Amino acid sequence: MKNTIRAALAAAALLVPAVVQAQNLRIGLREDPDILDPTLSRTYVGRIVYMALCDKLFDINERLEPVPQLATGFRWENPTTLIVTLRPNVRFHDGEAMDAEAVRYSINRHLTMQGSFRRSEISEVDRVEVVDPLTVRFVLKTPSASFISALTDRAGMIVSPRAAEAAGRDFGARPVCAGPFRFVERVAQERIVVERFPEYWDAANIHFNRVTYLPIPDNTVRLANLQSGAVEFVERMEPDDMTTISRNRNLRAVAVDELGYQSLAINVGNGERANTPLGRDPRVRQALELAIDRAAINQVVYEGMYTPTRQPFPPANPFHVRAFAPTERNVDRARALLREAGVTTPFPVELTVPNNPDLRQVGEVIQAMAAEAGFQITLRAMEFASSLQAATRGEFQTYLVGWSGRVDPDGNIYTFTRTGGGQNDGRYSNPEVDRLLDAARVELDVDERKELYAQALRLAFGQDIGRIYLWHRKNIMAHTARLSGYRPISDGMIRLQGMRLQ
């Protein structure tokens, strides 16, 4: 009998290394991502899933510096010609080689595919040339201060040409890239499952066999899943969750200032929903801004943890314009502006809000504040990915929407503000703002570039009120204490390299 027990224990001991290797990770997401196609997608949670599926030419480090990923390095031949060298022996999940031709194909796909959200991010590209299998030449139309930064996100993700050609616009249903994990399945609003790709170029740093992403929009439910062990990691928790997490010795939380912002997008030119005094008259938009107390919203909903703002650049960004501070709430002036605009009060406005508890609460606070100034706001709560699609179609008047932010300031303003920008849902347009943003994109002198952005802010958001910025958030991530290797970086991404469960 003792020999049998010893044999069983020995067999169990031999299984331990296999169990460690077969670790699975479950991540609770704040929303369900939109389409998983780097060219056509725009959600923050989609970017989190891409960290498993799709490597980029470059990533960023803790100091927010671009670092090679699928690339091994780069050099500028001249101000408009960039040479990028590629990592050898990299394979896509379908076994095809990730080479210079695949890079050329992917960049051209971003530039030419109908509905591409990447086109305006890399619009300075004139052409991409294959020098040899591991060398690519980017020829730009103009010098660019932001181009390398653009390649650290979806514009720099390289897809399998064979898979993309075979799937066409259905590529997002089964994406094929060159990341550490390959796609297994997706059940909308329920789960996305990926599994370890054995041929990944950095396979030694991947310690999970499978990762499951679970959309859990309710913060309370997301935290309960973490506490019960149903998930090991949750993203973007609320400030009041920090106390609960800190009291639990089995959990860890980290709060990092993000690169982006929360804002009210306003429909000023996208279809019939723009044909209202709010869309046509900047005085009405200014009145709405003056009705809002950003600091009060921050205190009521977020325990004062966030930073009120009037611009897309957070205070830690060197391009933050300190003189362009948030407006003080002024109900009397707001009412006077509505009278000047000839608006009959109460003036009806529909506000679209993502269907998250905290954002619904923000909508309710704005609703109450605006009522005092003469606005009658109706809230329209929608699932997040659906709300983005509705915004693209112009099916909104105002829209409470966030942006996770980018390292270079161009990534926080150009595509949202310039005429024809891929994420300019409200179709804001001002030729002088366009000129300033175009000039800032190519200006290499930092001080000159700062001044160009400062002028653009004063015109677009001080004079025209094309968008109302509200606050800069903190990314509050929480995980089981058994998890190690998570690197908190201000872009809020969950990089799986080096992470493991004890």
C-alpha cells in the first residue's frame, strides 16, 4: 500500500512542471471589443486583445519611448525616407513568413481599405518599398514628427496577406497576425479565447497556454469575479474599488495616469442629427460647456482621483497647454448665450453614453447640471461598440466617449479634429485648424510644434467648441496576488510577455 502511495505521489510530482506550463489566464474587460481587424477597429479593449494576437513594428516602454518589436531598428535616410529593418524568422499564425512584403501589404491595406480608421493616422505615407525580405523603405510625402509613434499602435500591426486576402472584410472574425497567441473563438458579449502560438519569436517569455477575455461591463460584477477567482485580472476599475482591493491580501491594484481623456463629442456636420442649434451655433455649445462643472463630476463620480481638463493633452505631456485651463461653471452666462442664439428653453439635447454604471452616472450629473442652464438632456445608453458604430454613422447629437491616448500629441487630436479625420465622428471642420494640425505633424522643432498645437486648441475648443473635454483618467488595473510580471504602462495595455501565475 505504501509503495502505491509513493508511486502516486511521485507521479503527481512529475506532473507539476506540466501544470505550470499549462497556465491559463482570464481577463475581465470593461466592454466587448468591436471587430478584431487592426484596420477597421477603434475600441480600447480591442487594443488589449491585440496585445495577444498582433505584434506591431514598434511598441513603447515604461518611459513611453518607441522600442522595436517586429522591427529590429530604423534610420532616417532623409527627412522623408525611413528605413526599417525586420526581425528574422518571424511567422504568422498560418505559418506564412512575416517579411517586408507583408509589411508593405499591411500598410497599404491601412491606407486603401474602405472604412479604415488607420488612414488618417499614417496619411503622410506616399509609398512603401521592399528593399529586401527584411528591409522596408517608407517614403513620406512630408517630414513627420509622429510617424514612428503611429507605428506603435494598430497602424503598425502586420497581418498575414494570405489570410487577409482570403477573408476580405471578414478578416476580423478570425484574425491572423504574428503575436504570441493565435485566435481560437469569439462569442459576442461573452468571451474571446486565444491560445499560445508555439512558433512565436519570443516564446520563452510567454507562460500561458490560453488567455480568455471576458466582457464584464459592470464594475461591481467585474470586481466580484476577481475576488472569487473567476478571473485573475480586471482592467479599468473605479477609484472607489481601490479601498476594497487594498483590504484584500490576495489582490493587487495599480493606478497609472493615462495618456488620453474623456470628452463630449458633438455632432456639428455628420448628417441630419447635426442640423440643430447645438450643431450649427458655437454659442449653444459654449453654453453647454459652461453648464458643466468638471471638478464636481470628478468628486461625485470618481472621488476626485481624475484630472479635469479642456484639452486632449494630459498635464504630464510636454505639449499640454497650461494656459488653456478648464472653464469655470457659469450658469448665468450659459443662459445668456442661449438667449443670444435665439434658442427656446428648455432646449432638448440627446446625450449618448456607453452602458457602464459610472458613465451612466456621469450622464445623469451632466443632465442635472445642464437643466439649470436651460438644456433638457435625454440620455441614450448603448453597448460601447454599438455606440461607436452609431457615432460613425452620425446617429448622435452629443456622445460621452473616451480615448486611451497616444504618446505623440498627434495621436490625441489629428484623427478626431482634422477635416476628414478617421475618428472625427462629429465632422468638425475648420480650414485654419487643419492648417495648424498639418503643420504640427511635420514640424520637427518642439517649441514651434507646441505653439502650433496651442493655436489649434484655442480655435477648435475655445472658439468653435468642436468637442468638450472633461477629464484625464487613471487606469486602475487589479489582479490576483498570484500574478507576477505585469508592467503598468500609461497606455493601459496588458502585455502578456513575462506574466505568470505563481
